[in-house]
Amino acid sequence: MLIDTTLLMYATFQSCRHGRTTGIYLDLLGEILKVVQRQGTVVVDIPDDWLDIVYEPTLRKMRVDLREKQRPEDRIASSGQPLFALLYVGIHELQRLWASESTYAVRSLGYAFHMIPQLLRTPEQFDRKAYRFCFRMVSAHWDELSPEMRQSFCDVLGMTLEPVMNFKTGSVLC
């Protein structure tokens, strides 16, 4: 079955924002992002055995008509790779933070990620300066984030890790 993974990404990040996240959705998205990475597109073909009782209603809503498969804009362009990497690292970070009951960090990351799925199709529309607002929300939980998550944010923003660390102590960002 072909599904549009950006719909699942958006729904998952929105539920993180509003504190309604379940580990099931985070786990499902974690598995699907592996498929996205392998196939290089946001519209992926998932195995039929994923249509079990837990995932079936969610995945059916994201089904894509076979005639629409593999549109050029569904491929993840090289310019979109940093955004995808942010989400790929981010889903594992969200799973870890969810398991440790770091609710506010999960909400902040959900907010920071919720607009990225659509940008995977149009990475040229990503505005680093505008995204700093999301980064500032996440930076309140900087000490809870893994080094990989921190680095992914820096990569997307075109920053080095050192100025960000100084930002936490009061220095100006970039």
C-alpha cells in the first residue's frame, strides 16, 4: 500500500505539541522513516502486514492513489536532506523523551517539527531565520537533548554547536 508519510509525520508532531502523543504513533513513524530513508521519497510502499489492528485505521487515511505514485516533488531532494535528517534523529529523540516522561520537551520538539514534513517537498521554502523561533522553544530543553539532536538542529540552521552552547548561557545566537 502506498502512503503519504508527510501526513503521518504532521499528525504525530501535532499530537506531540498538544500532549496527546502515544508511543504507538512514535513507533510507527520511526519504522516508516526508515522506509522513507531507503526509498528516498515521502510517498512509500509499505508492507501489507503493517495493516494490523493497531496501525490499520491510521495508515488507511494516508493512502495514496496508485496513479499518483512517484511524483517528482515526492522525492527528497539533496537540499531537503538536512530537514529529513532532523526529523529522522528527532523521532528517536521524541521516543526517548516520551519514555522518560519529558512532556514539555516533547511538546517543544513537536512544535519545532510540525511544519517540516511539507518542507520535505519544497526545501527551498525553508527559512532559517524564521525557524529560529522554533529553535528558541527547543533550546529551553537543550540539556535534555542528545548530542545528535543538538547537532541536527545546528546543521539545519547553518550553525556550529559552540555558538548554540554559548546562547544557552546568554550569548547572542550567530
